[in-house]
Amino acid sequence: MKKVCTVCPHACALKEGEVGLCGARKNIDNRIIDDNYGQLTAIALDPIEKKPLVRFFPGSRILSVGSFGCNLHCPFCQNSSISMYGNEMTKQSMQPNELACLAEALREQGNIGIAYTYNEPVIGYEFVRDCAYAAHEKNLKNVLVTNGFCNEEIWRALLPVIDAVNIDLKAFSQRFYRAIGGDLETVKRSIELAAQNCHIEVTALIIPNENDSNTEMEHLSIWLASISREIPLHVTRFFPRYKMQNAQATPVRKVLQLAEVARKHLKYVYEGNC
């Protein structure tokens, strides 16, 4: 008997023991579980600006953790060594209270909380939720760095325990999202809901000849400004990665140009990786 995963729009129908498209959700005993629960592939105390968040406790640091798996398949993935592989990448296991205690112990080093990042954290929704509750009990902040491609019910359930989010808006084109296995309207809805509930910043990775037109940036920034002109936008330079090793890095002048387009509509625009 198959069981349907309800975390994201892929709605994977999984047989017993089968793993979903994301590589991290599994049917065990006719129940969909978070197979990467507590399985950490990366952990580091990072500057908050690295998430990137520039208008949320600037100058602070945050304990950043990631696991494995992702529900999109971007050929330009910047973290493919963990996001596109399974539990063979796990370096250590940690339960939510353990992680919250570690985050608390790092306060003296400037830590303000926990960031769920590196791979796609929402596919491990249960672990993020449990850690976020444990962190809030210790008066720590929760930061989510995500692609925003998840079902609204899951998103609404998670947002009350999230203090800040950075959503990677891959492009402002349904064609582009279709090619990477996603849906633009779903991500736009995630951005709208996050803006109503917590601090939000948005990242646009600019890939040459893919999503780098002035027109697309114009449409993106006008839409974002319709939610709030004060949502920070990070216009970020692409470097060859994963299946796009032979592509060219985005010219710096193109990033600067698109940032100027966005500044016509948004109050806070930042160039990244330049």
C-alpha cells in the first residue's frame, strides 16, 4: 500500500521502504517519516550575514546546521555534495534538545540561535519544528534558509516558531521552475506568508542566459515591492557548480546592473558574491 507525502507539491506516493524524490522522506510502517531526522552533514557557527541575512541582528553569529536531500534538482546547486545525496553524507546525529543546548552554550561567542540551512531544511520539517521549539524555550532565534517549495499547510505550521527566513527565489519564470522540478506560484505564496509572520529576506542567484534579463528582474522586484518595499533582496553572483561546471560565472557588471534595476522598486538591495 502506498502512502502520500504531504510536505511538498510533489506528493510522492511511496511504497513501504521507498524514499521520496527529495531523498529524505520515507514510508516506514505505512507512515511517512523524516528519514534525515537529526542526521547532520554540516554544522558551523557562521556570521548571520552568510545566510544571507543583513537586516536581522547584524554582526551576530548563528549556529548553522544542515542534513541531506532536497525537493528541487537545480543543475547549478551550490551545496550539491549534501543536498543531492543520501544518509551516507551524515557526519553526526543530534537530537533537538542537544542542538538547543549546544546553541545556548555558544552564546558567549555571539550566537543568537539556530539556522536550518545548507540542504533544503523543510523536507526535514519534523526535525526543524522540534529544534525550533527547543530553541525558543532557551530564548534563542530560529532562522530558516529555504527554497520555499512546500505545501501551505506545512509552511503555516512552521512559521510560528521561525524568527527569520531567507527564501531563494530561483527565477521569476514558471518555465525555469518547471525545469528544476518546482513551481513559482508555490514559492511566491511562501514569501507572502513569511512576510506576514517573521523577518524575511530574498535571494536571487543570477545565472547567465537563464534568469539574468532586466525584464525578469523588473517583474521580480515589482512583485516583491507589492508585498513590501522593505523586503531585502540579495542579487547574487553565480559560480560554476554541480552540473554547470562548464558555465561562466556571472559577470560582476551584470549583478550590479540588475541590482540597480531592483533598486527602482525596493529599499534594500544587496549585491552578493561580487
